[in-house]
Amino acid sequence: MDIIFLGGLEIETIIGIYDWERVTKQTVILDIEMAFDIQKAAETDDIQHTLDYKTVSHRIISFVEASQFLLVEKLISEIADIIRNEFNVPWVKITLNKKGAIRGASDVGIIIERGERTS
């Protein structure tokens, strides 16, 4: 299976459990890998036969900016569901980085994989 990816996608959102986090937007950084067969797109040179990463990124940015989850676990799970269900992606791997969440750590976050990665 081929992989289409988005790296370092920075989005401002309300995320967190503390009072200050409920009123102050924070940046989350997403790295997203999506399994998708690009063979027909390569043969035809036609975007309608591939996963349009611009469309995916716009959908995810819009969703995350409008969200107000308490936990990054909920946010990342919802993002995975959107990608798999709305874009017919059989497998997705997402890294969500909430920089600065822990004093002394440059990066903190979560990595999930959903679906099946086939060859």
C-alpha cells in the first residue's frame, strides 16, 4: 500500500483539562500517514484517482479549529475517524504533538494507528 502524508500540520485549538486551557488556544502539530493506492492516479495523471491531501488538510484544519475537547485522546480519535470514513482510507497513522504541555519536554503527545495496512 502506498502512503500519502501530511507533516507538521500546525493548528490552533482549545484543548486541555485546566481552566486556562479552556479559554486559551494552543497549537497542536499533526503528522498524518494515510494508506492509499495511487496506481490509477499515476497511470492517468488525474487527481480524481488519488487522495487529495489539500482537501484532507482543509477538512482536518476546519475540524480541529472548531473543536474544544478536553483530551488529546478524543481529538486524535475523531481525526482518525474523519480521515477513514470521509476519505475512504483503510489505514491511518497520526502523531499529535502538544508542544509545551510538560515543562522540560520539547514534545509530548500521542500516536495512534487505525485500520488495516494492506499491501
